[in-house]
Amino acid sequence: MNSIHAEGELESLLKNNLDETAFQWLTSKIDSVISSESARDLYLTYSLLANKVGQGTKLELDLKDDKLRSYLEWQKADALQMARIYLLIKVLKAKPDYFEPKVANLIQVADTGELVTFLKFLILLPNAERYKHTAVEALRTNIATVFEAISMNNPYPAAYFNDQQWNQMYLKAAFMQFDLSQILDVDKRANKDLARIISDYAHERWAASRDIDPLFWRPVSQFIDPYLLDDMKKLLESDKVEENKVGALCCYNSSNREAKELVKNYTQLYDQVRDGEITWDNVIN
């Protein structure tokens, strides 16, 4: 996904979904904002789109780009959101030096709904890394919808967060009991520090007799050490089937020789993982 490709796709998408008057208004306003280099007109257009397009107007996602279509489906994109993102893409591509700080200011004063839109589709903007500060700030929020926008079904964190930021997001998502299967590129962003954090958190939960989301363990496979090996034994010996499956998946996919040998003692689980009957996609029934 990149802004150059998204620009053309979004233009076609909006042209096919908006009535002609609204689409013409949007394109004329974009031309005006760019030619006048007016921050005021940018902010006003961004706001007025809510009246011109309407909140929650559904989209027919007739797109050639399957990856972009899936992404918009995941995020339940509506016409207003795409009109706003298209506006930002166009001005940022036309005059980045002028409009990048203006867009940053716009998001600083955005209401919650506008901020959610920005975070969900931030990856589509030109030079999206320039807005990393806003994305990282969203990790600290107490507003669930804002945190959800940056963390769930969003490729931006995997692309731009460092390990500390990624780990903070992953742990908070687990703490807030979000669906961890909706975090993208978990295997790609797994790291040793996160594996340690997961183990420490699990021990706290166990000590308090609280359950742990089985998917929480996914990033530990390549970082199993003697300490984590004891955790795997606990999972494999658990009276909870989902924990047995998770322990088997972690050990089977590990490069740790002792972990690989350990899971072989649980023949049925070993065979099911080997044969693809148990995967991270189906570990929770």
C-alpha cells in the first residue's frame, strides 16, 4: 500500500460512490486549497466534508487493488473517511513542504472521530512516517476507539514503530482485552524484549489466578530460553486445551532444541501442529 497507488484508487472510489455535486465540490476545493496554499481553507474543507458527504455513508469497494480493498474492509471505511484522506493525500503530494506542518496542526485539534480516521488510514499518506508522533501518542490514550484505530488491523505500527513502541502497543492491547488476532505482522515484529514481557505478565496473571489470552504467547517462539521453557511446560500440562495448543505451537516453531524435543512428548498435539490442524488462526475455537 502506498499513497501513489492509493490516490488513483481513492479518486475512482469516491467518484463512483459520491453524488456528482459532492465529488465536484471536493475536487474543486482541493484545487483551490493547493493553489492558494491556504491552511484556513484546508481546515474548513476538512470540516465541511461532514456536511457534503455525510457521516457513515457506506462505500461500494469496487477496487482493482485487492490489498487496499481488504484493508478498507477491515477498517470499515466510509465515504467521509475516504474523502478526508483523499484530501490530505492530494495536498501533501502537491506541496509537501507547505502542507505537512498544516496537516500535523489539523490533527492536533481534531475531534475524536477525525483523529480515529487519521490513525486508521495514516499508512496511505505520503511520507506517513512524518506523523509517527501522533501514532505513538495514540498508544497513551485512555480512549478505546483511538487506541483501537492505531493498533487493530493497521499496518502502520509494524512499518514504523520501534520495538519499544510496538511492545507497548502489544501489551496494552492484551491488557485492554482487545482481539490480538487483529494486530498485523505479529510474527514479523516479535522480539526478545517482548518475549520477556509476555512471560512476566503471564506470571502476574497466573499468580492472581487470572486467565491469559492464548494468542498473547504468539511472539515468543523464536526467543524461548530456560525461563520461557518452564512457561511452555506449564502451558502443555495445563487442563485448558487452548493453552496446550499454544504451548505446542510455540515449541514446534521454536529454534530452541529443548523446546522442540519437549513438544514431541505430547504426540497428538505435535502431530496436529505438524499437519496444520492447529495454527494460530484456529487456536481459539
